[in-house]
Amino acid sequence: MKSIFVDMLKNSRPFRFGVSAALFLTIMIILSFFSPYPPNESFLVMDDAPPSFQHLFGTNSRGQDLFWQMTFALRNSFLFGVITAVISRVISLVVGLYSGYKQGVMDRVLMAINDSFVIMPVLPILILLNFLLKEKMNWFIMAAVLSLFGWAFDARLIRSKAMSLRFQLFTDTAVFSGFGTRKIIFREHFPYVLPIVFSTTINNMLWAIGMEVTLAILGLTNVNDPTIGVTIFWANQHQALISGVWWWIAIPVIVTVYVFTGLYMLSISINKYIDPRTRLQRKGRN
Amino acid sequence: MKKKNIFKSPFFKYLVQRLGQFLLVVFVGITVTFIVPRLSPTNPVEQKINQMMVSGANIHPEALESFRSAMTEMYGLEGTVWDQYRAFWGRFLRGDLGPSLSSYPVPVIDLIKKALPWTIGLMLTTTLISWFIGNLLGGLAGYFPEKRWVKWAELGATCIRPIPYYITAFILLIIFCFIIPVFPTSGAYARGVIEGFNLKFIGSVLYHTFLPALSLILVGLGGWLLGMRSLVSNIVADDFVLYAEAGGIDQNTIMKKYVIRNALLPQITGLGMSLGAVFSGALITEIVFGIPGLGQLTYRAVISFDYSLIMGVSIFSIMGVSVSVLIVDLLYPLFDPRIRLG
């Protein structure tokens, strides 16, 4: 494992970039616990100071230090993405594996539901929900709702893999040894779909964080807890660009681009390693 | 010779399946919008009215009464849940989404109709452009993976793909409106230009919507390019392509008729899905650049607590997605003879 990591660091530029972004994210999240300022309070430092050594990312019109604000924002947004990804992975695993293994009527019913969820636009429903429950909405509920919509596409991927596993010899062996459905699915088939689970996790996380930003810009989330979206929301509220506080928008934008691109590169470079087809392809066609 | 029974043909089966899927999506979507307000622990209608009062929004008392009765009928808690559900469907089928609260007594449906051309115009052109360019480049990239420009295009696409569309919008806004101010910051056309079908108006619209359109095209492009490239590079390794190459068919024919046609199928489905995302596709872009489409309508509705408008936009966008997916599904047999012929 360690040697694979070192090899990839040496040979894959996207992987290096991804690791750097992941490191940045980790450091920021750790730093958030040592912040000298509480996250929810404003007017703690001089307002509208441009980036300097004292305030690395500058300060905003609400008198908050943007650097420490970003540490909280990244922590909250990241956590939100992780929770969504985990819940929706569980749903897509159960549905995908079961549906692919069982086939028949259950499969058709599940896939009809699945296709509906693939098509259904989640944003208007989320807007409606947040609009109505704003005070009672916390981001755990929001993550749960997002996962209800985020599992469908990946369940299809898992199902197609499970369908091919069903006809392999080891499945027959397992059936004849008296394994029940649950045991076959989770003991025998689960390890084979792990790469799919892994590769979809990061994309799902990024999607969830993106949704949160969209809702926050609309002012539909709890705008007191800093997240990436909330930072942009306040910048918009104070018309940061027009009043010349450009770093207020630029900082979250740069950080988002760096972290999103980095995590995405990380996922595709690991995918390339996991999926033998892409390796073969490269050898074959050169 | 026995006549072929049309009801047993694979095409008919496909049609029935797709229509069934469409009805299921509409059913689930409408049911969800019916259930969501009822999850709220307090009466959503009264809650919203209270919120508006507290926020000091200026609302005509007559508007309030009419709103209350319309909302109670539509989303309210009168009668059994079953009765409410039936009434909800009745309203929906008549296309009556109630009056807008913030601009009473204009019906919600009229507001949506007015905003829709902007959103559709922006989304349709940008989606089609990015789909076309992305697939073209992606196809070439998959077929000639060793070319130098391909590597650069791939790198660019990989960098831009994971970036959310509104972040791209902000970047373009900062660069082209503040650092190098060559484009207007907001609005769909210049002040003082009268709406109408004349060159001045169209020119103004094009100038004002260039940046938002560019931001949407850039974001879409990366996804289509990468998707098409991986599809093509898989198909190129297939046996039938190898066979065609061995048979001496010229490269252009192989690329056009063997590879691209096969690779395009999933991309066409994808096109249908992203055309369906008219509503959510450019929500923030419209707000950032001040284009009076559905996104901005939603934003206004959220700010002014216009419950009926939000409800209307939600229902409308669910319908929009399912209809456009259905249309693409029905057109699909034109591209894929396997469904036509079975």
C-alpha cells in the first residue's frame, strides 16, 4: 500500500495535485479547532482589510477574518458532503446489489423507482423544503434529503456489475453451499463493487457541497453557520464586488476551485489505478 | 405471410415502457410536492403569512385573504388527506397554480410564462453548443489519443469539469466586469432599449448574455468532452472496429459510421437529461448576471416569501424535466435502429 502511494506520487501529476488539495483540506479542518475567533460572531477584527500577513485572506465587511472563516466553512461543507455521500452510498449499494442479484419483479419495480429518481430534479424540491422548514432545518436533515436523491444513478452502476457477478461460478458455489441472499450480496458481491463505490463517493460529495452552496446563495440555509456557500451569500448581500472587497468573493472561489479540482483529480487518478481496463488500454494503444 | 402484430413489436414495448416511466415520474414528483408542505410541523400557509407580517412585507389585505383561501384549498389541511390530494391534482391538471402573492393578483403561471423564454433561450443555446463542441472534441480525442492538442484539451476539461457552474460565473464576472471591464455586470439588455424583435434589442441581449452563456458553455464542455472521449476509446478497442480496420475500410468511415454513431447514443440520453435541467441549470447564473429568467423569479420568490410562486416553479420544473426526457426517449429510436427493428 505504501509503495503504491509513493509510486503514484512519483508518476501521476493529477495524483500529486489531488493529494496536495486533500492535505490543504485536512490542515484547514484541523486548524478550525484552533481558531482564535468564534465562527458565528461578527465585528471581531477591522473590516474590509485586504489580504496581508496579519489577515492571510483579508477580512470582510462583517469584521470577520476570512482565513479562519474559511477553516470553519471547509469543515462544515466537507462534513456535509461526507454525510450525504455515506448515506446515499448505503442506499445505492443495497438497491443495486439486491436488484442485480435477484432480478425478476423486484428488480423491475426497484429500477422503475430508480429511474424516476434519476430524472427528478432535486433542486426545486430542496428549495421548497428549505423554504418551509428553514428554522427547523439543520444540515443533517438536508444531507439526508440530498442522499435520497443522490443514490439513483450509482445504484444503476452497481446493479450492472452485480448482474455480471450473478453468473460467475463462485456465486453458484455460494448458493449450493447454502448461503442466503444477504450473505451472498454482502460477503461475495460487495468486495467487487467497492471500486465503484469509491469512485462515486468523491463525485457525490462534490455534488452535495455544490447543492449546499446553491441553496446558501439563495439564503435558504442557516446563514449563521459558515460554509462555502454561506460565505458567498454574505459577500453577495454586502455587494462585495461593487464595493471593492473583491477578495471576499475571490477567496471562497479560489478555495472551491482548488479543493474541487483536487478531489476530482484524486478520484480519477485512483480510478485509473483501480480499473485495469484503463491501464490495458494505455498499453494497447501506444 | 403473416402480418406482424404491432402490439408485440419491440418498438411498441419500448414506447409503453417509456410512457409508463414518464407517468411514474410525474406522479412521484407531484406527490412529493404534495407531501413536503405537510411535513412541516405547523400549518405552512399560516406560518408563511406570519413570516410576511413579521418581515413587514407590504401586502394588500385583499391579497392576503385570497391567498389564504387559495392556499388552504390547494395545500391546506381541509378535508381528509385523500380529498386534499385529489383537489391538488385537479388544480395541477387545470394548470391553475394560484395567484402570486408578491405580485397579486397575477397568476403564478403568467409570471413563469414571462420568465421562461429567457431561461430557455439561455439554457437551450448553451447546452446545444457545449454538447456539439464537447462531443466533437471528445470524439476526436478518443480516436486520436496521441495528438498533442488532445492532451491539452483533456487537461483543460478535467480541470474545469468539477468546478460548479456558478463558480465559473463568478470567475468570469470578476475578470471581465471588474478587472478588465468589457462586459456589463448585470441585466439581460441595456437600459432604455425597448423589448421587441429588432436588431438593437437582439444585439443588446447578445452582448449582455455573452458572459453567462460563456460560463455555462465552459462548464458543460468539459463533461461532454470527457464522457465522449472515454466512450470512444472503449469502442475503438472493440472487435468490430478492429475487423473493419483489418478489412481496409477507410478511417473516416470507421470513425463516422462505426465509432461515433455508437458512442453518441448515451450522449443523446444525457442531452435529454441536461435539457430537462432548464430550471436548475442556470439558477445562480441568472441571479449573478441579473437575467430575468426562472432562476431570478425563484430568487425573488424566496426573498418575498412568495410561497405559491415557489410551489409553482417547483411543479413546473418537475414537469419540464420529465417532458423533455420523454421527448428524447421518443426520438431515440431514430438514432438507434436496434429499438426500431428489435
